[in-house]
Amino acid sequence: MTEFVAVPINGVNYHVAISGEAIQGTALLLHGMPDTGAIWDRLTDVLVTRGYRVVVPDMLGYGRTDKPADPDRYAGERIIGDLVALIEYLELPPSHIVGHDWGAYASWELTTHFPEQFLRHVAVSMSHPAVFFSNLNIDSLRDNWYMYLNTQEAAVDLYTLDNCAFFREFITTTHPHIDEVCSRLVEPDAMRANLNWDRGNPLAKSYVVARAGKLQYPQIKVPTLGLWSPGDVYLLEEHMQASGDYVNADWEYQQLSSGSHWCMLDNPEETNRAILEWLSQPNP
């Protein structure tokens, strides 16, 4: 049985799905670009069956959550503020947290700055932010070319033209459910909200902070699993591997045997098994 809740936070409404009973604990699942909370449906089913209460928000700009037009509303610190408020509003106990893509950016930040709220952490695809912004090479800059294009105003028109033809061909080439994605993002307001994540968090600004030596993170005290799939054409394995340098707790890196950036969709069995095994381990 799934309950759907509208949570008013900082002037916007978040749509949240809550499933299961917290026999084994609570898990907060955070999705990324260009998805909705439905990306976690298979994992939710597995966790509920194993006795977990599962909390899955549509992140800002996606699904049934509000879609502010102002890119500044999607700035990282404001997203983290929203999620802290969501946790407080729902009165979540110390919980497990799983993040993917921008959702993993959020899960890294939350486990860093609010360790008392989290039991165990899984980051899928996205490395620790300090690694992503500091460990630069030509491969990482080249692979993130689309993040620069996303900041151009004409990108909304380009990406929605001809039933998202350019978006399909060049931006989300490996997404297993691209028809579902485009059915949502073909609407200009929805596409603009999707792009606002990159517009509200411009790469150049973060690179300046990193190269000036001002990107400082305390060590993470929450046991963390980093998952990366060999078909990921957006994010680097070496970045995920290096993320352990920022974890002062149990750390494990796993490369899945197959899967795109969206491994929970095209390799759900192995992905979900790895996550479940990690969450099921007792903390030291």
C-alpha cells in the first residue's frame, strides 16, 4: 500500500510516495535528472518486501512536485534545505539513504552535514561532489559537455523540438525509458525545470571554488557504498573510486557487471541486490 503526500516546503510543494512498514527501518530514495521517484519502483518493491518503510519524493521540478521557473531555486544549498525540511516534516527517524545522479549529490551532502540522521548510504553513479569538481581531466570535462549546453536559453526549444529528437539523440542516448521521459519533458515548462538543475548550479562557479581551495568537506561518518555501472557514459568510475577518500566509516566500491547510467532500470536485479545487502548490514 502506497500513500501519496503533498509536503509544503519553503514555498513549494513536494510530492512524496511512502510505502511499507518500518520493521527493518526506513529508506529515503532520491532520484536525479531527468527522472521521477518512479525510477525507484523496483527497489521500493524489494525493500518493502524485506520490511522497510520507503520514502520517495519527486525531486524539485519533476513529476508532481512543483516546477519553479527560477533557476536559483534549484541551487544545491536550497535543495538540501528542502530535503532537511522534508525529513523534519515527515518526522523520519534515522534512516538509510540512496541517491542517484543529482539525487546522489544530495545524498552525499546530507550524509556529510547531517550524519546523525542517516544509518547507511548508497551513492549510485555520482561521486562525492569534491571529487567531481576537483579531480578534473579532459575526460571529465568532455563527458560533461551537455551540462554547458543545458544552460543555454534556446536549449528548451532545441530539446522539445520534434518530440525531443535532439534530446533523445544526444542527451539521453542510453536511457532505457526514454519514451516515458520525453512524454513528460516535451512540455516546455517541464523541460525548463529539468535544465534548471544545471542552470542553478553552474559548473564554472563550482570549478572556481574548487580551484581556489575553498571546496572543503568534513569526512563522512555514515557507512557508504558507491555503485557504478560500465555503461555509464556521463560519470567516471575513477571518480566514484576516489570518493572513499572522503569517508571516515565503512566504505565499499562496487562496479556492476552491466548497466547504463540508469542501472536500476536496465540491471535492476544486481543493482537492487547490492543496495539491499549494504542496507542490511549492521553498523559497527
